[in-house]
Amino acid sequence: MDVGFYAWRSRLLDEVLPWDHIDAGVTKKYLLEDYQASLRGGTRPDCREHCYACGILTAFREEQVGLAVDAWGCPPIKA
Ligand code: SF4
């Protein structure tokens, strides 16, 4: 087994990653955008001021049933 292949090599952006089966509710597209911004030295402004549709509201929609629309503190998603 080549440990370096699994532990140290650069990954392709469209590659299936070892941790892709872990679902934290945030989409891979969102994480990829954050990663690419970080390579440019950028960060996103606070999402409480502008929602980036990270995916968490969709992933955890059942947990929101019965709560106020703004219970999670996420502003309306803007295009
Ligand atoms: S405001 Fe909520 S849904 Fe929007 S990016 Fe932030 S955590 Fe995600």
C-alpha cells in the first residue's frame, strides 16, 4: 500500500474524497467555493448578513418543522 497516495498527494477538485460519505449538511459545491476562495486569500462575509445557500437548511429541513422561520438565524436566500 502506498500511504502517500492516500495521505499526501494533491486531490483533484472533482475527485471523490475519502470523507465524502460524511454529511454535515453543507453541500460539496459550497465547500469547494470556500476552498477556492481561500486559495485566493479570500473569505466569505458573515452569512448572517447574506445567505450563500450552503445547503444546511435543506439537509436539516425536518429538524426545522414547527420552528419559527427565522429560528436558525439564516436570512432569506438571495440569488
Ligand atoms: S445563512 Fe444559514 S443557510 Fe445561509 S449560508 Fe449561512 S448557515 Fe447556510
